[in-house]
Amino acid sequence: MNEGPANASGTARAGPFELDVAAITLFRQTDARLILDALSGCEVLTLAAGSALLKPGDTNHHVFIPLSGAVVVHLDAHSSVETMISIASGECVGELSAIDGKPVSGLVLAVTEARVLKVPKDIFWNRLMTLPGVALSFMTLLSERLRRSTAQALKFQHEQMELGHLRQDLHVARQLQASMLPLQRPLFPDRQDIEVCGVMEPASSIGGDLFDAFFVRDRLLFFCIGDVSGHGIASALFMARAIGLLRILAMTMLQPDKLLTQLNERLCVNNDTNLFLTIFCAFLEVDTGRMVYSNGGHCPPILCTEGAVKDLLVPRGPLVGAMPGAGYAAMEQTLHPQDMLYCYTDGVTEAQNLSGEEFSENRCKDRIGQLQSQPLQFVLDDMRRQVALFTGTDVLADDFTMLALKRLR
């Protein structure tokens, strides 16, 4: 018996090799001398960890018997754990393609360094299978593997069904979450004094960003934008809770700093997940342009006014929902006719290209300055396109939310 490499990733080791026949399940019921005689001229391969013994589509004319190390078969092209079958030392692999001559269907992989006995199919069928006890052991091994494969397939099928139900539930959750936000663009098409437009695009099925805008009085507009920590279901539920509280508080509490104080206290209650929220919120008198606003750890909006494009000066405020007893401050700003306020979450400015460079606040300001005379829906759509062009993909790494408003007169 000789030792040699399986492929370029294997390593050969010269010298004689004594086969421990008793350690090979296939040969335990057969005289060791007969086995050694039948295997005369076969090779023992040494496979490096991570190397492939057989690949899907390969033509195979051998049966392989792992002698040491960990060898697995992946039944799909993705090498997923769910479709993986372990081949124990002493069992065999590759026998099916050696029987029917069809291309290999699975990926046979050495997880660790492994030593494998390589038996040509003629020797396997014409010598080994004719020896007493080998055929029975072979059929027993095949039956056991079939049972394992069937159990694995049933488990995978059950998990896929559960995954399908979860995806359906997430689709419904996405629709429900979207219905919580004002989707009309622009939001108040019948008003001649104010233009408001917003969009929220989650990075996954559901997200944690939020925005809202509604009139608490005929000429008093409340609006906000926020970003819940994390992603996924927990963040989406926290977002829904925050939206509900904001709408209740804004109808009766017209001071944004006191509103955030109350919101913080309520979100801190039973917050076992330790999620929190960054948020900017404001009340705008649309006839005078007087805007009173507060901020809880959120990035400052961009203000376009009198030919300037700059960050709105915002008060410092702690994260909302992180710590009870926190206080918030309010500031004022007058929006003149045709002034535009552009609010966003960090999924816009922190979007990265392939080099790891961020889209940045400066790029955001430059583009907003060029677009400030355009309808707000065009502004938001263009900003989404610019970020996609910058990153080179429409796929988002973070939730992407924008809210813009313009005082028309």
C-alpha cells in the first residue's frame, strides 16, 4: 500500500503503512489477511484541513474510506451545516458515484487533516465485495447512513417550513410597520403653506428608524425623526412603542423638551432589552415660521436658509430610553418662506463605499444645497440614488430614513 496526495492541497508521506483492519467498520467481519491482500496496491491519501476530496460534478472511479481526521459530506452547494453528514473513520464515501458512474453530487471535505484509503472501484467490487462479511457490512453501513440522511432531511425540511412561516410573518410585520408611518408623498398635498415629505427604508425586513409629521392644531405641525439602536424585530417593536407614545404626548404636550422627558421616562419602564432611541422633534407654527425643537442624541438636521446650507444648531440631549430621570432642552429657529429643513438618520451619512469611506455630512450638504429649489419628493429620491451610486449597491447596511419640510410662504 502506498501513500500519496489526493490533490494539490494534500501532502504525500512516503514509507510503508500498516492498515489496522479491525478499526475499519467495513472489514470487521472479515479475515484481516484477506483484506490486506485485496487492498494490495491501494493508496492512503493525506488531506490538508479544508481540502476537498470530491466536488459536485466530478467524475469518480474510487471508493474512499477515512482512516483518521474529520470528513464530512455537504449535500448542497452552500456547504451549510443543515445539509452536512459526517463520515466516521472506517466508513466509506464516494461509493454511489462509483456504482452508477454519474457525476458526484455532494462536496466531500476534510474538516481537519485526514488520512483516507483510496480504493479503485474494480478492487472494491471485484475483490472486497466477494470476501465473506464485507457485502453485509457494506449494506449495514449504507442503511445506517440512509437513516441519518433521512433524519437530517426531515429536520432540514421542518426548519425550512418554520423559516417560511417566519418570512411570511416578517412580511406582514413590514407591512404593519410601514402602515404606522405617514406614507403619502407629499404628506399634506392640499396645504399651500407647507410641504412635507418623508421616507423610511429598512436595511432588513423590518427596521428601527421612524419619522412622523401631523398637525396638532390647524396651523401647528409636529414632526420628528428617530433611530432605535440595533436592527430587526426587537428594534421594530421598540420603534412601534415610541411612535405610539409620541402621538399621544404630542397632542397634549406642546413643549418638545418636556415631551422628550416624558417619552424617556415611559420608554425606560420595562426596557429589559436595553434598547434606546435617538430623536429630533419639533413644533412648527406654519404661519409665522417659529419652530421650537428638542433633541435626544440625534444628528442635527440640515437647514437651507437665505442661500446658506448648514447644520441646525441643536441642544445636547441624552439618548431616549437609556436612563430614567434625564432632562432635555429646547431651542427656537425661524423658518422663512422657501427655507428647507432636511432631517435624516445615520444610515444616510454613514453609508460606506467599497473603500470604507462614508457618504458623510459634507456630501449630504453639498447635494441638498443643489436640490433645495426642487420638490421634496424629488430631493429624497435623488438622495437615495446618490447614496446608491456612492456605495455601488442598492443594498443597505443600515436603516435609511429622511424627512424634509419646506415653508412655502
